[in-house]
Amino acid sequence: MRHVTILAAALACVAADARAQPADADSLIKSGLELRRQHRDAEALEVFRRAYDASPTPRALAQIAFAEQALGKWVEAEADLQRALAPRDDPWISRNLALLQRGLATIQEHLGWIEIAADVTPADVRINGVDLGTHGLPEKLRVEAGSVDIELRARGYETARRLTTVEPAGTGHESIHLVPLAMPAPETPAPGVVTTPALAVAPAPSSAEAPPHRDVALRNTSFVWLGAGAVALGLGTYFGVRTLDAKSQRDQACHGQPACPPGDNGRVSPGVALDQEARAFATDSTAWFAAGILAAGVGATFFWMSRSDTHPAHSGAVRVAPFVGADRAGAQLGGNW
């Protein structure tokens, strides 16, 4: 009887632990969503990972992906969200399938492919400073669109590096030559020892010079500013023409006098009304010209920065990061220039 009581108590503890585990995971996900709403995405990512460790559900994995997206970790976000979408029979996934698929499409707008070929294989591959391990080349790898810094390492060869650009949803191709390490100088032979001279080996050609960096996102942003500047300048011109037209009509109504008569019986005379209209048009014209010059200046600055070789990679990035909770959904818009 005593053994039965102990066994029943042990089973009750196991059952209680099994019931508490999903509850703990749910509370962690709620805490992570609150951190997301406070724009504390790095902290939210760690909380979501703890929730997934406690209960590896597709819901927790999707929240991990959205937090990674908010932090600009596009490659990791795509992989985790695709894994979360795999079990379509999951109730939470089924309820939020449309939003999750839109989130995946947004993530994939920031990604492309790079196909790397080399005359030495396998080789250790690093992309934008991230170690991707040893790969047999050629191989096609998923990368973030924009500037891509490729680094190849192989034993007995000098480290090769190439900087290129990958368009969103596009595929870049790079063929890289690895130069063998210089051989040590031959030792001086002892007197009386006949040696055979070593054959001279011509140095291998160095890899092609890396193309200058082109920041695609920042360049596109510059076009938006330049377009806005052109529109503003066009409006400034329009209101300037209206100003001249209203002023001409005022001069006719006032018969060329500097000041128009105010009117009779408290009513504004046509000349005064036209004068007020001309002044309003002049104010609008000045404001639109100022806005146009400012927007054009910002656009020109961004365009110059996107062509600079020293501009840091990923400087112009726009991020749209959705989040999905049990009772609400939302999105965050962010970026840096």
C-alpha cells in the first residue's frame, strides 16, 4: 500500500509538471510580445528562445523568426519561419497562416543568392563576417541582399576575399582563385654537396580587384527623395505662376494703384481679394520651393553615399517586422541610414 501511494504521488508530480510546461511557455511568449511592443527586440528574442526550449511549438518558432526579422537577421528569420510553417495542421499556424505568409514574403524581399566557385575545394566560407563552415564548391548560398563580403580559407592557401553586390531576389556569381602560400627559402647546402636547382614557379595571378561598394537600398532611397524634391519644385513653380496671375488681375482691378480701395459697406473689394490671394499663392510657392530644395539635397546626399567605397554595408535598410499574439497582431517599421 505504501508503494502504491508513493507511485501515485510521483505520477501526480509528472502530470503537474507536464501541465505547467506549456503554461510557462505561453507566459514567456506573452512576455516576449510585450518586449516587442516596447521595441526591445533583442531581449524578446532571448525570451522566445527560452519559450521554444520549454515547449518547441510552431508558435514559439514563428515568434523567434519575427524577432530575428526586427533585428535585421533576414537569413535566420526566413529559415525559422519556414520551419514554423511546415506543420500546417497546427491550430495556431492555421489561424494566422495568411499573416505568417505575408511576413515570409516581406523577409524574402531582403534576401538573394550567391553562387561561389573556387579552384580549391572544400573551403571554409565566411559571409559578411559570419562563419558558414566548410563547403564543397561551387555552392549556392542564401545571403542578405546588398553588399556581400565573401571570404574563403583553405589549408595551404592565402585567404581570398571578394566584395560584391546581390540584388533582392537575385543571384550573384563569383569565381575566386586561391593563391598557394609562399614556399620557405631553401637551406644553404653543406660544402661538397651537389644540389639540383629547384624549378622557378611563376606567381599565380592575384584575384580581381573587388568592385566598389554599391548600397542598393540607400540608392533607391535617394531616388525617392529626388522624386519628392522634383514634385515640390513643380508645385512651387505652379504657385509662383498663380501668384503672378493674381497680381496681374489685382493691378487691373486697382488701376495700377499701389493700394486698392477697401470696398463699400464693409465688403472687401475685388482688388483687395485678389491681393490677398496673390500673397497666399506667394507663401505657398516659397514653402514648396524650400521643401523641394531640401528634398533634392537629401536625395543627392544619399545617392553620393550609396556610391561611396567606404560606406558601411547595410547602411540603408528598411525593416518591416510583424508580430502575432494570441489576441492581437501588429507590425513595426524601422531602419537606419
